[in-house]
Amino acid sequence: VGRFGMKRISRAALTAFCASGVAMLTFGAAGLLPLALFFMLAAIVFFGSRKTQASPDDWSAYDFFVVVRSYRAFFGSLRVRGVLRRPAWLVAALNAVLPPNQIGVTMTLADGRSARAKCAVVSLSAFLRETSHRRRDHFFLGRLCQQTELVFAADDARRDQVVDALAGAHALTYTWVRPWLPPRFDVGAYCRTMLRVS
């Protein structure tokens, strides 16, 4: 459908896209937020096979990026609650050097079934860096270039930052996909090529 043109994604459009279907994640909002306490979080982003419905089964986990204000405060909270066995200072230090850290959360849904969440813990500054031209690798882009959902933001400023970062993650896929694209292509060809080379 003509040549691909890079266009600025409107914040209103992407916010509406990210905010759809929040009711599906009652367990995420009700289970994760009290665990870490609201004031320690900047945002939570839902992604992965449960979000895209790419053939998830009963054993598939719910994937989240948990964007925190402070590694030390967040992991200290988990340590106090008995969720974290390792020293909070050590986990926080490792997270600062090699973000994100992965933590698992298991909870019981309203219908009695168990659900597992895989939480990639990252600071806001690292999240913004890894969804920009300053990124160290493709770990964040490879996950956030697909359908995502912003299920929690601490305030309007954090919401705007995360939504802009998600838009940036989508736009930056062009930098690694373009060499493998023909002179003319449509959206389907672009997406297939992105998945093949990412």
C-alpha cells in the first residue's frame, strides 16, 4: 500500500489502545499493586502471549513490565513481606546493572484457578532508555513492539512518559527491519519481516 511513511503516533490514540481491556487484568491490578505498594511504582505494562492471545494455555504466565521508582524500596518491600529471599540490596544492585530482574507471582483468581505472573522489574529511567535510540540491546523492543497494555500509571506525567516510550518502541523497529524490506511493502509484510528478523 505504497511506501512506508513514519508518522507521529498521537498520544490520545495510543493511550486508548493501551487502556483497552483493563478489566481482564483484575488479578494483576489487585494482586501486584498491594504487594509492592502504590507509591513504589511508576507504571505496569502488560505484554506477551496472554495479551496478544497468541495460543496461550493454562500454564502460560501473564507477563508484565513493573516499572519502579526505586529498586531498593521495591525489593525491600518484597523482602519485608517474605516474598524475596535474597538481600534486597543485592537484588537492587544487580537490577541496576542488568535490568530487568524477573520475579514470579502466583495468585488465585476469583474462579479458584491459579495464575502466574512473570514480572520484569525495571526503573523508569532504564525503561525509557531501553525503548529509545540509547538502548543497549533489543530485549525491551522485542517485547514491546507487539500489543501492550498500560494497566497502571502513578500519575499523568508517568503515563505520558510510558506511552511515549511504547510509541518509540514501535517506531524503532523500523531501524532493524528496513534492510530486509523491499522498496514497496504493506503492513502485513512489515510485521512478518519484523518477526522473522527480530
